[in-house]
Amino acid sequence: MKIAHLDTGRELRGGQHQLLLLADGLRQRGHEQLIVCPESSPLEERARGAGFRVFSMPAHDPGQAHGILQLRRFAKLEPFEIVHAHDGRGQTLAYLATLAMPVRRVATRRVTFLPEGLSSRLAIHRLKYDFTTDGIIAISQFIRQLLVKSGIPEAKIEVIPDGVTLPPESPSANRELRSRVRGRWGFGVGEFAVGQVGAFSPEKGQETAVGAMVLLAEKLPSARLALAGAVPAPLPRPLKALIARAGDRVRLLGYVEDLREFFAGLDLYIMPSLAEGLGSSVLLAMAHGLAVIASRVGGLPEIVEEGKAGWLAPAAPGGSVSPEALADAIFVAASDRSRLREFGTNARERARQFSSDIMVARTEALYRRLLICG
């Protein structure tokens, strides 16, 4: 098959990592691919470095009108069979660039929000997904239910969760690596290290995580928190104030390239999100043998088996987890290290059910069905 992937993100986040994981798997299956992304974006750099053909959308192009015309000309010269949009804006660009062309369009839906307010906004949302795509990938049952609720036909939606590649062995078993990573963080080997990776945005819950560390100062003085992800400048004032209160109990690591090392330094992974389509970083942590504490929101309960691979912290009204609830869950996790190790082993086995090979195979099968139906 000839496949074009479109993504308009200017950061390298979960969705972009999943695109690259999918493209790599499809390449191994012999498919010809093109990755369409913004010029000078991290995705462009990573895709070129991995040996993929890349079509760069101009950086200074209001409304992407010029980029759409360029992509349309390219698509006429080298026709695609499948055009897969990996974000909402990419979905619009894919439709405009291939309008009236014999292609099958696929859109992946990752986010949990729906338009609010006027019913006309919801109608536009429904029309966009109904008429600009031939197939829709929802990364969780939760996302699927949101789409159905907005009026999109159920038959058009395929649930294909994010994929993960399991390391050959759990890095937490490597004591030398664990000690070296913790030394860089300024954490002692005997301290209880909790971590989270992700963009610093309100829905990811870093403020809740730091708040929990402040509350654990007396109850669990060995608790430490490592936050990985590009740190915004300036930090939001509430988060900055909490970090000042937490002192050396919290480390902001910035963007971390080698997540294997990051996970090796942890005892426990947390995801106190306010909203989450699925939680690809949770899958990564589980694949690396870590038990997880996650919010009971979005698609996270579809990953984390409560009482077996981790804990689901109760969500307060509005979907957030309180610092108090998170602190209590961390204390429970730290109080029984034998159970924590057992949960980590179970988490790794659970992650096998979300193997990238499964994700690639199911996506390829969807492409083929759409081509046959077309």
C-alpha cells in the first residue's frame, strides 16, 4: 500500500511517537509511506532520521493554503491509497489536499474533549468526522463512546489502542543503572522515587503530583518525585509555589530522550491526569515493569488493572484527582514493597496485550478493509 501520514503537531508528544511506531511497523511489512508534518518540527527531524520520506508543510503559511496546494500536486503525481490523519488539523488538511481523489481517508481520535456550547458546534464536529473520513480510529473505548455520543455512526469507528514496545527485560532489575540514574537526580538508592512523564499542561496533573509530595513530607519522608517533560517558561505560579515548598523532594528533568533510564530510576509511576484518551506513557511505564497509580478518568481504567497492576485514584468532581487522594495512594504503594514488585511484574504482562505489533496489524487490517469496501 501507499500511505501518507499527516500530523500538524509542533512538539514530539505521545501522538507523534505513536505515528512513528506505526510507520516503522508498516515499513517492516513492506508498505510505502510518506510522513507529512510541519517544517522544522521535531517529528520532521525524527522521521528523516529514521529514514522515512517526509513532506514538510511550510512553517510560515497562514491557514496552510500553500502547503495544501503543494501536497495536492504531490498527491496527483504520486497517488496515495490511504491518507491517515493523526490529529484534528491534519484531518482537515488531508481532506482538502485529496478532495475528489480516489483515496481512503483515516483519522485517529486521541483527545477527550468535545465542542461545548452551541449545538451547531457539535454538528460541525459530527460532519467533519462523518464526511471527511472513511474510517475513524479511537484509541480507547472511552473515545469511541464520545464519538458515538456526538452522532458519528458506530460502524465507522474502530477501537485500536496505542501500542508499546517491551524492552527485553525490565530495567528496574538493573541495579547499576538504577543507582546511576538516581545519582544524577540527587536521589538516594533507598528513597522512594515516583515519576511522571508528559507535557506540562493542566490536564496532565503535575500540580497534583507536586502537591502530593508536599503532603507526604511527614507521612513518607523518603518520597521523591521526578517529572520528565519540556518545562514551560515561566512555570505557572501555583506550580512554581508548590515546587518551592517541596524543595529537593521534586526534580524537574526537562525533556528526557532515554525513557528506559528514566523508568529504571523509579519505584512507581503516576498519572494524575484530569483527562486522558488512553495514556501511552502509562503503557510505557508498565512495559518497563512499573506499577502505576492513575486517575480513574478517560481510557486509563482500560489499561490499569486495579488491584493487580496498580491503583486507580478516585476522581473528584470535574475529573481531577486531589493531592490528598494521590498522596494516600502513594503511601499505600510504598508500604508494601513486595506487593509493589508483584504489581510491576503484572503490569509488564498487561502491557504485552498492547504490543505495537498488535496495533500495527490492526491498523493495516483496517486500511485493507477500507480499500476493499471502496
